[in-house]
Amino acid sequence: MSETVRFGVSLSLGLLDEFDVLINKLGYESRSEAVRDLIRQKLVQEEWKAPDHQTLAAVMLVYDHHKMSLPSRLTEVQHDAYAQVIGSFHVHIDKRNCLEVVVMKGKGKDLRALAQKMMSLKGVSYGVLNMGTGAKRLH
Ligand code: NI
């Protein structure tokens, strides 16, 4: 872990009050931890903009497995991208619906494209990409 430093921040009392209400609602025990998380979020967002940065992501898909050929097409997309797809987790929600989380590793733009490919398959009723990080710069 790197050295810890303290620094001061100037802002209006109104803005600080709003921030305190928010972080209290979110369960933060201190402003410092809330500010650290905001900084980390911003750094991860910037990582995803860098064209060659290696990162991680998880895409969540909800779909009806009765939709013709969807499960096999989804498997095919993942096999085609075996270098990026680390693993997946499948839950049978009910008799029809499945929830699948696919964890991926690679360049942000490649992972975004791969997630989009899976989310746009016919029969996927909900899909969302969660941008992750290798966390090298976040400590
Ligand atoms: Ni299922």
C-alpha cells in the first residue's frame, strides 16, 4: 500500500451538506472513504477510455431459454471469444427464464463490443455491462 496523505478541499457548505446526506444514506462511515470511492470510480472510467488498457468486466444477461437457438448462439459467441471469456455463472430463474453472468478480461473496447454482441442477441430481454478493473492503480 502506498503512503497516505491528507489534503484539504474547499467547497460550499450547501454542497458539503448534500454530500454528507448522500454518503450517510449510502452507509459510508467517513467522508474520506466516500471521496476515495469517487476517485476510484473516475479512475476506472478513465481506464476504460484508454485504448490498450487491459481490464475486466461482467455482463449480466436475462433471457428466455425457450427462444429458439438463443442458448447455443450465446455459447457460440462465448467460444469464439474464449481468449476474453474467463467464465460464466448461470441461474435458472424459473421454468422459462435464465440469468447469466459472463466475466471477461481484455481491452475495454473489445469487452464492450463482446458484451454488446451478447446483449443484442434476439431473445435477451435484459443485458447490462458492468465495467470492472484490474485494480492496479486503486490502492
Ligand atoms: Ni437456465
